[in-house]
Amino acid sequence: MDLIIKNGTIVTEKEMFKGDIAVKDGIIAAIGSDLSDIPCKNVVDATGKLVLPGAIDAHTHLAMPFGGTISADGYYAGTRAAACGGTTTVFDFALQDFDEKMIDVVKRRDALAAPEAAVDYAFHIGVKDVHGELLDSMKEAVEFGVPSFKVFMVYDFGVTDGVFYQVLEKAKEIGALICVHAENNEMVNTLVAKYSAEGKGDAWHHYMSRPEFVEAEADFRAISWAKSLNAPLYIVHLANKKGVEYVTKAKEEGYKIYAETCPQYLNFTCEVYKREDGRNFVCSPPMKGQESQDALWEALKRGDIDTVATDHCPFQQSEKDWGKDDFRKIPNGCAGVENMYPYMLAKANAGEISFMKVVEVCSGNPARIFGCTQKGGLIVGKDADIVIYDPEKDFTVTCENMHSDYDHTIWEGTQLHGYPVKTFSRGRLVYEDGEFKGEPGWGKLVKRKLSQ
Ligand code: DUC
Ligand code: ZN
Ligand code: ZN
């Protein structure tokens, strides 16, 4: 064996038990109550610690051109930070150029990611253009191992309702899954213009331009179209209560409607936009009110929200400052890739949710929904993506102890009881006690096939 992790409490989606895990060639080779008889040079003692599967962050924007700049974390910094927060796979959004075939989007972004990634990665393709043969070109990407696509209902690169419908229909035909950023574009534009004309440029009016109903109405439409086609749909970064209700209803009716939320929506409300540094929290959709936050937690606990992912898209302070007096100029996005698993696990450590639930929403479910058969759990035969977590370690997040390239974080000062102390990516140590131990280029593209 190459590695044995002994005496820890192993956490799966269904149970927690004391045991050992043995790793050979990057794969989990054995799990048992006592593997002492197996010869191994590298034995890690996890007494008093939890042993968990690495998290899968199904939503990042690394090196993404957006808002007049490029997000602060490239593929190296973003995956380095992921490793240090116990995330061993990231799904990045590769945004299509106009007139670009879907497979070429993957190849273009993979040329950037492959030499840099420190943990494994996958892509969703952000669809902009389906004219001519481009719609049909989705099939080639699915066959290559990229069977998920995202449409934006907002932004200048967003798609029309008609294109969204065509993409959903094509996805149904070829066995792909469509992810959607759901907000009502017309409403956003109208409210942004109104508040700007009134001279209301503070961060609070970013929220006021995209309040609860702006997101909820788009959730409703997106779900309606998916239902009419009986096509599966994954709603990214769900942040509002009504949207949760629409998802719950669709699930009850038997439709494959999946929902993701993000740690920023679980931890912050729209009150942050009243802060002096409110612009740093500007992302879309924005944080919502307390009722929405409560609804997100409840839906997560009862299984109507399937996954937690980050929408990691940090920008530097100087870029956020472009919009000090005019929220329209603030690049949208916040940090999260290093914070998601520690935050969720600290909630479990505090008894607010179970560790098994955290494993389900941060690892098992994203692996199942997006067809990562070799990831998503501590199971013999899967990749040895393993996190050792010390439930007694106290940790305060500061920009300095994070491993990204950004210069500020919305998580500054967050106190966590319990923290990851080691991360293994396919059996290789990539993080230990506050220090990154990995290397660029280690991460591999995860090719996927959906099970539907
Ligand atoms: N929202 C953000 O805040 N940033 C990146 C893209 C998005 O949809
Ligand atoms: Zn989005
Ligand atoms: Zn996003």
C-alpha cells in the first residue's frame, strides 16, 4: 500500500465509524476496522480526527474575463486554495466564444487549466451561441466527457428564452444536464436604470435591483420549461425562498430539478450591502433577506437543495472599488473555494447539521448529479481524495491565511471550530496544517458521463 490512514472516524453519507483506509495507486484499496496487518511505509494516525471524502465544488469561475477584468484566481491559485480547504475537485465554467464549437471551448480552457491545476477539475460549458451547427456540437462535448452546460438568463452573454429552451431540448436528446443562472434580465436592467437615474449608486441598490422576486420569477420560468420538456435542470446558486418552493414542488411532482446553494447565501443576508465595505459582497444573485436564508437551510436539511458549491469568483479590492459610488461598475463575485467545506463542517461540528449531510451535499450529490463516478465518497475503488479534519482546531479566516491570489475576502474574521488538517488528492498529500503541499499540473481533467 502507498498510504494507510488509521484510527480515524470515517464519514460517509450514511454512517460514521472508526476505521482505517488503505490507498494504492491513488485509489481507495481497502476500508476496515483494523488494517494494521497490511504493510505500508506511509501510515498516518488520525486518532481523534474525522476522515472525510474531499469536497467537490461544482461551481467556480477561475481566470474568468468578467466585469471589465479577469477574476483574481487563475487555475493554479484557485485549485491551491481548494486543496487547502479540503476541496479536491472543482468544476469550472468555460464560457463559449461566439461562433465557437462546444468541444473547442473545452480544449481552449483545458490548455490553461492542465498545466496549472493542483487538484482535479471538470468543466461545464457556458453556452452563448447556438446558431448553425453549434447547437448540435453539444453532442461532441458530451461524448468527450463534458455532459453539462450552463445558460445565463442575465448579462450581455446571457441567452434568450428561446435559446434556453432549445438548449434544454437538445440536452434532453443527448443525455446532458443544463445548469441555469436564473434572474430576470429585463427586471434587473429596468431597476438598475431606475436607481442609477435617481443617483442611488451604493451597494444596497445592487441588492434592490435584484431582489427576491427577480430571482424567483426566473426560477419559475426555468423550471416550467424543463418540466414541459421533462428535461433535467440544475439551478445554480439558489438564494431565494420562493425559488426553493418551486424546486420543492417540482421534486414532489417527480421532475429531475436539482438545486445548488452557496455558503455566502447560508451565512450572510442582504444586510451586508449596508456595510461600508458592502461592495465587496456584490455578487449575482445577491444575498437575500433572513427569510430566504432560513428557507435555504431548511431545504438543505430536508434534501430539496441537493448541493453546496461556491460560485468562487473573487476580484481585487481596487477592482471592487471601481464601483464605490456606482454599483454598476463593481465586478460581480466573491471568494469561497477555500471556505465552503470548513464552513459547512463547522456547522456540523456545532450540531446544526450532520457531518453525513455535509458529505452528501458537498461530495456525494455533486458526484452523482454530474456523473463523476470515481469521486464523491470514501468507497473502495474510488479516487483517494481524502480530508482529515480536526474537530478541536480553532481557525479564524483572514486574507493572509488563505491560499488564493485575492487581496481581501468576505470571510475575513469568520471563526470556525474545527478545521481540515490534511488533504489528499488521489492519495497525494496536497495540504497539511495551513500549508499547501501540492504542485501545479497534478490535477487532471475529470471526464464524466451522466447516469440518467
Ligand atoms: N455571478 C457572480 O457574482 N460572479 C460570477 C458570475 C455570476 O453569475
Ligand atoms: Zn451565475
Ligand atoms: Zn457562477
